[in-house]
Amino acid sequence: MAILVDTGTRLVVQGLTGSEGRFHGLRNRSHGTQVVAGVTPGKGGQDVEGIPVFDSVAGAVAETGANTAMIFVPAPFAADAMYEAIDAGIGTIVCITEGVPAHEMLRIHAFLRGRGVTLIGPNCPGALSPGRANVGIIPAEIFREGSVGLVSRSGTLTYQIGHELTQLGLGNSTIVGIGGDPVVGSSFVDVLARFEADPQTEQVVMVGEIGGDEEEKAAAFIESEMTKPVVAYIAGFTAPPGKTMGHAGAIISGSEGTAQAKKDALEARGIRVGTTPTETAELVLQLVSA
Amino acid sequence: MDLYEYQGKELFGRYGIPVSEGRLATSAQEARAAAAELGGTVVVKAQVLTGGRGKAGGIKLAETPEDAEAHAGEILGMDIRGHTVTKVWVETASDIEREYYLSLTFDRSAKQPLFMITTQGGVDIEEVAATSPDALVRLHVDPLEGCHPWHARRLVYGAGIEDPSEQKQVAAIVAKLYDTFTGSEAMLCEINPLIVTPDGEVRALDAKVTIDDNALFRHPDLAELRDVDAADPLEALAREKGVTYVRLDGDVGVLGNGAGLTMSTVDVVTFVGGRPADFCDLGGGGDAQGVVDALEVITRDPQVRSIYFNIFGGITRCDEVARGILQALEQMGIELPIVVRLDGTNAEEGRRLLGESGAANVHPEATMLDGARRAVELAAG
């Protein structure tokens, strides 16, 4: 078992014929992911190295039984692509695209409610269940299969922490990058709940950063709802207020969203927070060895 | 992107929110002419993207054009919390009977727009929220439903506004503020204070507007309002070159790929006792030219004593980064010590390229933590 992406994943790539979509779609396939279709309006009937391309997501679903979508279309068209996937009955949508307007995401978030659709992202690296399926841009070769669930708002920082875990001989059940925007489809709490329910996952690492209050909500959730141990890391202790640190969501506004406040909220509930990525991995090793 | 008060008021005006008449001036003479044109008593207001203008002496009343000229002369060039005043807004003075507060913010926690209103305006709203929370009325709007008259009624009655004419005017402003917020894809639209004049007229006396950077591509008229002069000159250069750069005040220049890893690198440099000079994110691609551009920005900061490249290749290829570093060394003759830590995609090739170059000021390190320690040592001399 793993979460979100697994051997049962049948992936349709929206934007498969673009350079990024093609590169990563094929890379995901080479990791063993069943990439069953691509969608590019106007290019239906073509194929990308044997993967059939359709004009619409609905067409791809009808022909191939796709149940998961990965979105690689440019930001101005990403909201449309998400709505199309939802309408076509896709259960899990992973939106890699960066730069989706925040107001679009407010509406999409409201639209998703009650439809039973899971959205990861936008502006995220996707999800990888080592040895089973990779949906997104996470370099699978850094990770190995194991018992640690990893959820993060960042991409490369996730690779760094995954690398530190691998160096210590630890592996992952699933690695999920939820994205660095102010509003994303799945929160820390959503993913933590899945790790709690997943038999393969025994420990969880949560990698947060400045901005918003999702880490604080996660702290409360971990205390009241989780039996599995969680270790956290927070980036941005030295970030000045009012400046966006690369991610649209990584900004300290007023007195809210500081790394220290997040660390305090986690530690107040007995959740250990690593000072560096290295120390974070060492804390996980202690859990595993204990 | 934050708008200046005068830009925010212009935006409000477009959506029908009442504001006072005013003119922008960049010199004392222009302020005088503006005051003469407007007639009567005016207010001269410093235009800076920070709060606390009033306390700093950046807002002055002027009864004559001569007064306006004198006040503008004092305010222009003034430093307010690190921002130099280069523009003043000269506006017809308002008689104030009462001051309210009205805002619409992007509540990322609830994932809905949030209205806030109180009749205790003109002061720090966080203080009102802390000391008399009942006086601050909050109301979320479902983005799929949009703003309806009942939202405005709930806010107006909730705030305890009693005069029927005032109720009507504030309700209209509530609806127009929602239009401004959604129409311009704002993250914040704040009116503090929203005033009532002795004649019972309701008007926005200030405007604080932040626009979503990700939405600017479809609002070219708003994108144009960005004031490149107001930014730190290095940040402006970085923007021009497409480099994500935030200046800090230390001496270790930090470069990473990806926002999270770069933020973490800045933290780790601090943790091992150093002082980061910047946050510089090469982003997802990070080709050789991107590295050259980033180094050009970082090395313009005279405080920088060492540079730390912390790269974890995913989409970014470490050999490209190495090529960029070598190209920059050749083109710019950088003599500062450069610590490089490469891992991930094509890391071995990258390390080989750097090793073979024989560049004396390039210091490879194997781990993120060791790289940070080395860069801090080298910055110390």
C-alpha cells in the first residue's frame, strides 16, 4: 500500500505533447506508472511514444479508463484543465503548473467540496510511491521504498530531506508535494489523514514553511487524530516579513505565518521539529530505531 | 504587488467607490500647483509602500498652495521605515465626523474572501481585534456564490451603523469593494478610514490594495503600475533578469534551486553562525545563463564576502549549474570564494567539470551542512 498514487493508478497527462509534459510523462512511465493517455485539444489521434492522445479528458477516460490526471498546461489554462478533469470523473488530479491565479484556486477549492475529488497542487512536484508509481516531477532515483510518509510544501527541499533519509538507510511509502501557493487542493491535514490510514506508513515527516496556518492546523490534527509519530521541519526562520520567498504562499504577513510560530505550535503538542534537514532525518531514524 | 494609496484610490474610483479629488506631485512646485488647482485646504500625503506615515510626519494639512509647497518640500526625500518618499498625493481635505474601517482580504486559512468592518476606524485594526473583538464584524463570502445584498446588510447592521443614508452608502461601498477585489484579483482591499463627513457623506480616505502577482498577466493595466524605482536596486535588477532574489543584510551570498531548499539554505547558514546576504532561487530550470545572471546580481552587493551554491538537481541539471559557474568566473572575473554543493541529476558530471577547471576560488563540499559551514568560514576571511 501507499497513498494517492499506486499500481492501480491509470494516468492521463493533460499537456502530454508539450516539452515538459512529454519529458515527465515518459519519465513517470519508465518508473512503472501506467500512463494510459494524453490530452491536447486538436491533437486527438496522435500518440507520444505509443501513448494515445485525445482531444478531451472525457474522451481519454471513456477509451482508457484513466482515473488520475496530471496537469502540465500553462498557468492561464490550468484552471480550465482542472475543471475539465473534475467534470470527466477523474478521482485524483495532480497539477504541476506554477503561477495559477489565487482567485481561480478559491473557486476551484469551493467547487471540489463534496465532489469527492482529490486535487494535489498546483505549483507542486506531485506524488511518488517508490517502486509503484510516480506522478509528477520528483526524481525517483533519490528515493527508496520504505515506511516513512513524507509530505511537503516544497519540491527540492523534499528531495533534500528524502536524500538525507536515504543516506540513513530509510525509505518512503509515498512522497507528496502539496504545493507552495496560498490555496492548494490538498492540505497537510488531508495528506496526514491518508498516511494515518495507510498500513505501509509507520512514521511521517512533514516539511512546512512560512506563510499561512496549515502547519498549525496540522499540529492540532496530529495531536488529536494520529497514532503514528510525526517529525516536522519548517523552512524560513530567517525570512523577513512582507517579502515573498519564492513561493507565492511563502510570505509572512503581519504577525502571522512565521516559522517560529509554527515550530512553537508543533512543539507545544509534542511534535519534534528538526533544526536542519540533516537533523530532521536523524529524528526520524531515532523513531525507527526506538 | 502592493499599490500606492493614489493607485488604490484610482482603482476604487474606477469601481465607483467615492474618494476625494487629488493630484500626484513629485516636487514641491508640483504640489503647490496641485493645491492651487484643487482650491481650499488640502492634505499632502507621502506615497510609500509602508504603514506609519502619519506618525512619521508624512501627512500634513495645508491651507494655502504655499503651505502645500513647504510641506511637500519637507516630506519628499523623507525616510519612512526605510522607504524614501519620492511622490506625494495632494488631496482636497475632508471634514471628518466619524471614522469606520472596512476591508476585504483573501483568507487563505478559510479559503474564502473575508469582509471585516468596524465603526472604530482610523486606528490599528489588529488592536481593535485584540481589545474589543465584538466591535469587529467578520463575514466570509463563498466565492461561488459571490457577494449579495444580504452580505452588505449583515455587515452594516452588525457594525451598528444606524443612519439610513449611511447604511445605504456603506452597503453600496461593500458591493463595490467586492467588485474591486474580484475584478482586479486582489489579495487585500482595505479602507482605513472610511469616513463620514458632517454632511453625512461616506468616502474612502485611504486605500491599501495588494494584487496577486500570479494574476497580473491578465491585468496589464495593473501590472504597469509596478514602481521599479521603489524596489531595492539589486531586486530591480534581478526582476529584470528574471532571477528570484530577496536582499538580506549579511555577507554570505546564498543560491539554491527551488524556494523551499533556498529558504532552508538561508536558515542553515544562519544556524551555523553566518549571516546570509540574500535569498536567490534559480528556480526549476536553472540553465547556465540563469546561473550567470544570478551571480551577476549577487556579486553587485558589496557586502558579499563568500557565495554558497546549494543545488539539489531534479529538473535542474548539476552539470548546467557547473557550466554557469565557470562561465560567470570567466566573464566576470569573480574573485570571491564560491562554495558549491551539488547533488541529484548529473551531480557527478557537475563536480567533474568544476574539479577539472582548476579554479582556485571554487570550493566543493559534499553536504548541505558542510557547505554552509565552509561558506561562513570563508566569509569571515
